[in-house]
Amino acid sequence: MGQRIIVIDDDQGLRSLLKKVLSAAGHQVKTVDRGAAGLQMLLTEEFDLALIDINMPEISGPAVCSALRKHEKTKELPVVMITSMFHSPEQIAQAKLDYGPDEFLLKPFTAPDLHNLIAKLFPGEKPSETPEKDRLQQLDEHSIPLLLHELYSKKATGLLHLQRAEAKKIIYIKEGYPIFSRSNVLHECLGRMLVSEGVITQLDCDTSVERSKESGRLQGTELIEMGLLTPQDLHESLARQVTEKLLSTFKWKDGTSQFVPGKDFKKSVTSIKLSPASLILQGISHYWTGRQLDSYLQPFHNLYLKQVADPKYRFQDIELNRRGEEVFRSCLGAFTLAEILEQHPLARREVQRVLSALLISEMLESSEIVEQVEMSDLPGQAVRPIDEQLRRKILDDYRRVMDSDYFKALGVGRQCGSSEVRRAYYKLAKEYHPDRFLDCGLSREMSAKINELFHYVTQAYTVLSDPTTCSSYLDELVNGPKKSININQVIEAETAYQEGRVLLNLRRFKAAVRPLQRSIELSPEEPEYMTHFAWALFKASAEKTAAQNRALEVLLASRELNPGLDLTHLYLGHIYHVQGKERQSEKSFEMAVQANPDCTEALRELRLINLRREQITQSEGLLKKFMRKED
């Protein structure tokens, strides 16, 4: 199927040109705009060739090539360096010794220059517009959806042969779309499927099989002739059958694939149009395990996701549900994959499935660089942790209940009996029980308000259901009103905090300082408000000592109020690291992990600290060894 090629270049125009030229020649091409992302993909995925620009920010082309030569997996991988500077034969020879490229491609170049270079690297292999015939490929746990998208990208027509042990399947592909399938797996035949669904009986199935053998016609045709199916029933059944035959291969973790190109199929093949992107999402949703999802998405964890510009990929029919649509709309390059998952803590796996399908289908692309996105461009779900209408209702209910005495909170009169109190409480408890909001994606702050509201009505029930405590409470109301909560201030603080969090997510740190500062002025003992304000303050002026010290002061105060908040320890670790206080930094990262074992950023920082420590130890060992030789 041509060569698997990765292009690493920070020039978007050149990346697009290379992808277009190479794809037209029958190659499978992936592009990235930064060296670090490209190196990560090269070490985790399979490629036949790497085209790398020499001059890139952060990690240069030679540094990427040098790193590849140090790994067993990539030390023999052909690497071509792209450069606009002339290299003499002597310079090329020295470069090959220094960091190990195989060839150089001098800009500007033509398509024939590129094809000739690839022909030189892969002698005897000619590019074609369709995948190569008779080439067996080994399957792994991610192969099937990637293979489907590859065939869709090439608009290939032919037969895709899949085999695992004794199971064999043939998928008919027409212009990139799976339209039909055959399988030797007995329970996947049409008759068995219809029996399992209760559409026909086993006797009907056996009879139709016998009639099919005698007439030479398809079983579906016989079922129509027998009056058991209408043509529309058969069409829908075949659609379900071809879908299940293909989707069941998503659970294959080994086996082989072979694509045999063809011009068309015999007219008797029933053509069923199924979107590859939709199939990929269905297959991942039904058959990929959590480990497969984590493994596939790991290279994209800290990369920013955005919708691709190419309409061919961006507007594929993938049949997303409401949450999937919200996730896709939020991918504008302003959030990393990790941040998107954090916005959906109660639907993490579902969102992982959606993102995996969108990435494999190339409806999304990844980048190390954040996009500057206006808040108005972001969908509501991406800007706010929860739906605005739900958030407003919760805040209104919170205000009404918390600003009421126990009688008003339950909606009963002051001369109520215990049975009336019980009925009123049960009604409110059902409405405000925290479990009802588990699937609503509430932020911690909003969840806390729901819990506080539920606790308040429960406390009201406890007091008013007992005649003695009810009488005492009523006396307190008459003779000494209890201190009420300033609900307006609570709501204003929450609104300012949410605005600040949105700005933090967009990395507009200076803009985030003001609303977050307002939130702690209104609610000075709210640890989460303090922690986010401190981080905004630090990031807005990270190089200034005064800002560092002020942020530390606020974070330490927040830690005193709530030692269990992992973000407080994480941010302390980062600031201590900037100040050169490595011991305090490491301790803070450890505390973050203790507070939240899933705090991946703290875990990563601890791994980096250990790596630096090992490198220092190795360097000291080499120095001592050298000094002994000198003696």
C-alpha cells in the first residue's frame, strides 16, 4: 500500500504540498508541525520513511534524527532532511556521521525530484494510485480503523482480505466505502443472524439454506421468495450484517490484512453505503477496551486538538451524539486532549472513544501550539463546565433555598405536622439528590452547591419532623433570627470564578487575574478560588519575583484551608521549581499525587525529576572515572 511516510515541518504550506504529492503517488502520509510531536509518533507508530525539516523551533531536525538513531526501533529508519541551504558532498557525508540522515532534499524541489528520491531509497518499488496487490500486513490492536481510513483517503476500490486464525473475512471496498462483506464465521451468516434476532425460525433458516443450494441463489433472495422478508427488510438486514461482520474485527489484536485492488464488482453484489468514519466510531465504541483507548491517545495527551481545514475529512458523516457534537465543536486548538477530557470527568471513556474516532478519521489534527481563539468562537459547552440553563437553575434554586428558613425551604407552614414535613422533604430530596446530577458534567464548585443544598433541606427535615426541635427552631425564628447567608455575594463570586477559569483554559492569564481576584474578595476562604487566582497571577508574570512570592503566599493559605486539593500542590511544585527550590518542588508534586493519584501532570514532573537525577549521577560517575585515568 505504498510507503508509510511522516512529514515533520513547521511550514504548513510545505506540509500540505508534500502530503498531496505523496498521497497521490499511493503513499500513506501523516504530518506534524513540531519535532517533539513527530519524534513521539515515530517511536510509537510504524513508518517506512521520515521527511524532516532541518530548521524547526524547539527541537531541530538534526536533533530528531539523532534521537531516532539511538532507539532500536528507529535506528535503521530511512530519514530525509529537508533544507533550503546547499550541502556539498563533504557536508552531507559529515552530517551522516554526525546525526545519521540518509538523504537530503533541497528546496525548492519538484514532484519528480521527490519521487526519484523515494525510488532511490526504495529501489524496485513503484508508486501507485491504489494500495499494492498481494502485500500482507500484520494486524495489531489499532490496525482495522486505521486501515479503513487509509482506504477511504485513497478512494480505493477492491477487496480487503482479513484473517485471524481460522476466521476469514472479505470486505468489498468501492471508492473508499465498505459496501459488502463475506465471512466464514458461521454465526455471522444472514440466516443465523435473523434467527438470533427472532425475525425467522431455525426451521425457516434451514429451509432457505436448502433452497439456496438447489437454486444457486442467495439466501436473502430465497427468504423473500418464501414471504419471510420484504426487499426493504433484506436491505436493512444486510446493512446490519455487513456492519457487524466488519465491526467485530475491531476486537482483533492480531492477524493479517491484504488489499487486492479491483475496478468494480459484479452487479449482483448489493451496494450498501456506510460511512467509514461512522463505522470507525461504532467499532471503537463497541469493541475497544479502556487500555486500547489509553494506548492510542497517549501520544496526543498534551497536544492541542483542532478541526482540520480540509472539507473532505472535516465534514465526514460520523453520526455523533449530542456529547460527541459538543466535543467536536470544542476542538478549535485552544485545549489539549487532556484538558478536553478534564471537562468531562464523568464521561471520560465516551469522550475518549469520540476523540479516537475523530483523530483516526482525520477530522481532527493535533499541534503543540495553542490557537488564539476568541471566547465567542467557542461553543457554550466548551466555555462553561456545564450547560448554562442547568447552571442558572442550580444557582437560582440555591439562592431560593439557602436564603430561606427551614419552613420556607421545605414549602410548609409554621403550623405543619410531621407527615406534611415528610412529604415535602421527599419531594425536594428527589429533585435535589446529588445522584441526579452525576451525568451533567458539574464542576466541583457546582457539585458542592448541590450537596450543600441537599444537606440544607435534609437538615430542615431533621429539625422540623421532631416536635421538640421544631418548637425550639420556631422560637429562634421569632425571638432571634438566624444569621443568613449573603446569597447574592455567593453567586457573584461563583460567576467571577467561572469567568476566570475559562480565561485560564484559553491561556489568557493576565485577563484571568481580575475576575479570579474578585472571586476571592467576595469569598476569601474558598480554596479553589484562591488556587486558581494564584496560578493566574504567577503565569501572568512568571519571571517576576514579586509575582512568584505573592502566588506562593496565596497557595500556602489555600493549602491550609484544604490540604486535599491536588492543584494547589501541583502549582506550588511548579513555582518552587522556577525558584530553584527543587526539594520543595519535588515534595509538592508528591503531595499532589497523594491528593489525586490521577494527577498526570504531577506524575510527569516526578518522572522528569528522577530522570534529571539519574543523568547527574551518570555524569558524576563518568567524571570520577576520567579523573582516575588522569591520576
